[in-house]
Amino acid sequence: MKFAFVMPYYFPDGVTGGAEKQAYLLARELVKRGHEVVFLTLNPAGRPEVENDGGIEVVRRLKRRGKFQFLDYPAILRELHRYSPEVVISRIRFYYLPLSLYALQRNKVSVAFIPENSLSTLFPELRKILKLSLKAPSLKTPLHLLHALVIDLFSQFGLLLSKVIIVQNETQRRNVRRFFFRSSVKLPSIFVPPDVSLEKDREPLIVWVGNARAEKRPQLFVGLAERLPQYRFVMVGRKTERFRGLLPNLTVMGELPHGEALRWIGRAWVLVNTSVDEGFSNTFLEAWYMRTLVMSYSADPDNLISSGLGLKVGSTEGAARELTRVLQNEEERLRIVEGAYKYVMNTHVPDVVVPRFMGIINKNLRN
């Protein structure tokens, strides 16, 4: 079977996030199982326009970055018609529409993965701009609002036309039913155990890993470090450099290659997640596998954190209290991380996820 992924970035090229990683892992596992895979993407690092990467045919012919990705729609349709895949996939909402149009024209299957909870609701970009405009009135211009509306309309129309909608948690499934009157399928995120050291630091180490965008709320992690000067805190990720030098117990590493970021998670005793909107964070899976306790301020997909796979907190004061308690209670910490390790190995590894994904695809190819 031939699959085509359309994403802004190809994970090995380096300019990536969680959605790009999940797309790449699935593509790689499909190749291992004998399927053909084309990956249509941008070319951020001057790589060959077309190359074969371990069986994945990477086609770097897209041109539009950021908010103008919809200008690449004609090129996407042209490339899809050229390669003629039976299944087209994206985890980025900008690309739902051209994939759905291709699938409808050719009687193929289009798959829209929803990466964040807000994207399963109506007009998320427009609501985001309106919310930001309360803090910065200059953002509330007719052009900004029109652009947000265009993005939302294109994305939501594409979602409505998709043959298959795949969600990461029950919140997204309920939202898709409520706002789009569509059924969806919940599929666990895929996790491939990394080949990294799992040895912990001798003294407690608390890490934060992510892109320091506003919705990730990195300032909460800085506030936690300020409350607990007796512990060492480390920040890893894009745009974290602005926090460098603020506190003597806070080390800011900045953006690192994925393998180095994983090593920090492996060394840590606790991974802190401060995001306000997560579908299912890849760092949760990585931390659970590496027996690093997860503490989350908000993100709690299907209540997994609060049901025993981590610690759910509601404020910096509560986080400081819970973190101090669990760092002083080795028995409880080890019990939580062992349960989380068993969960990820039973639910998210390729031999569990890929057969379920193929069952979804085969069912829809027959319909």
C-alpha cells in the first residue's frame, strides 16, 4: 500500500515538534512493514529536493512556511496526483483541505490527525487572536482577524471532508462529535524506545522540555525553580534562552538535538509539563519509558496523570509542595514510574499501535 504524509517539516531535518516526530515514526514503521511511503515537506536546511531515507521517499518541494502554508495547496495536489498514494495523512491542520480534496477526487482515504485539543473545536485561531488582542490591542486589526478566519475555515472544511479523523484522547473525540458532527477514532501515540542511557543523576534533577511558546507557559517552571532553590532545574527547548541567568539553580540549555534532549529526560528525576493545551505530549511517553516522574499543571490526557501515572498540580505553590514531598518519598516515586513504564510498553509501542492503525485504514478502504 502507498502512503503519503504531508507535513511542514521532516523530523530528521531538525526543525520539528511533536507532530512531526509522530508522523515520522509512523512513516518509518509503515516502511518496515513493507509499505511505500512518500513524505512531502519543506526544505529548511538545503537538503536534496528528493531523496530516499531508509525507504521513505522524502520530497522537499513545498515552499510556504508559517501562516501562508495554504498557498502550497496547488503544489500539494500536483505532487499527490504525481505519486498517486492510496492513503494521505497529515497531523497539521493547514493541510487537511488539499488532502481531503485529493482523496475525494481519486476515491482514496484521507486521514486527519488532531494534535491539540483546541484544534478539535470551532475557530481556534480566531479565538486565539481575539484573546491576544485583549493584551495587545495592535493585534486586533482587520487583517489579523481575516487571516485567522481564513485559516480556520480552510482547516475546518478540510476536517469535515476527511475520510478518517484520528484523535489522541476522549476530550478531542467529544469535541469532534459536538462541533463537527463527525465520528472519530482514538489511536495511541506511537513510541519507539530510544537507545539512550537511563541512569539518573545522583541528586534530584527537575527538567522542562519544549518550545517556549505562550501556551507552553514556561514561566511557571521558572517560578517553581524560584520557590525551590535547594533543587536543580534545567530547561531544554526552543526560545528558552530568554530565561538564562535568572536563577542560580536554573540551567537553560536552549534548543538541543532530540537525542540530547532525551538524555536530559533520562537523567531527570521529574519532568514538569506546564502546557495549557496538549493532545498527548511525546515527552510524557519518553519520560514514562525512562522512569522519570511526570508532573503536569494542566495536560492530563484521559486522566492518565491524575489516575496514577504522574502528579497533577494546579498551581506553582501546589507544585512546589508536591515536588518536595515526592522527592523525599522514594518508594512512592518508584511506584509511580514503574506503573508508567508498564503502561507505555503495553499501549504505545509500534507492535500495538501500527496494527490498530492499519485496521482503521483497511476498514475505510473497503467502504
